[in-house]
Amino acid sequence: MQIQRECAGGDRLGHEDNEVQSAVRFAVLAAVAGVVFLIVAALWASTCKGAMAIDTTACGAPQLTILAFGAPLILLAAGCRAFLRTYRIWRSSGTWWAWQGAGWFLFVLMMVTLTMGVPPIAGPVLAG
């Protein structure tokens, strides 16, 4: 017979808990959504230059700005949601650390997509 212990922080070690699985699934799906948006935005913005400029309406300054900041905003919202979930689970003495890890992962990925996506997509729009 295994003895179940509670940590000083309130984690229920040894208990069946789906929070870790849910946090990992949420982080992976949010990361995929953000990265896919970044790739689609980069491909779309690449058609706005030179002889490839097919649709000038979709290549204006507002559209390119939305494309540039879309992926970081998706990841920011997902990270905030993960931190909110962390707080709620912590208040109910659940396994909160997985959601906090998911939130930090999404925030770091947001910073990476912000530095990778904005200059190539909306650089000319923001510069001038």
C-alpha cells in the first residue's frame, strides 16, 4: 500500500491528476497556432513585394501590421490564460506548476515570434 503525502505547497503527489496533461496539450496547441499564423503571415507578406504584388488591398499598412503582431498576440493571450489557470488551480490546491510552466513557455515563444515576425513582415510599414 502506497502512502499518499501532501507537500507543504499543497500538491497532491501520487494522486491521479490530469492537470499536467491538460497544460502540455494546451501549450502545444497554442504554440502550433501561433507558429502557423506566423508562417502564413510571412508567406502572405512575401506576395506583397515586386512582381508578386497581386492584391494591393491585402498588403496595406494595417493588414501587414495585423499580420506581424497576430502570432505574438495569440501567444500572449494563451500565456495569460495559462497563468490565470495556474492561479485558479493553486487556489484549489491542485497541481498548478504545469500550467505555470506552460505560461512561461508561451511567453518566451511570444518574444521569439515578436523578434522574428515583426521586422520582416511589417518592417517597412513601421519604419516609414
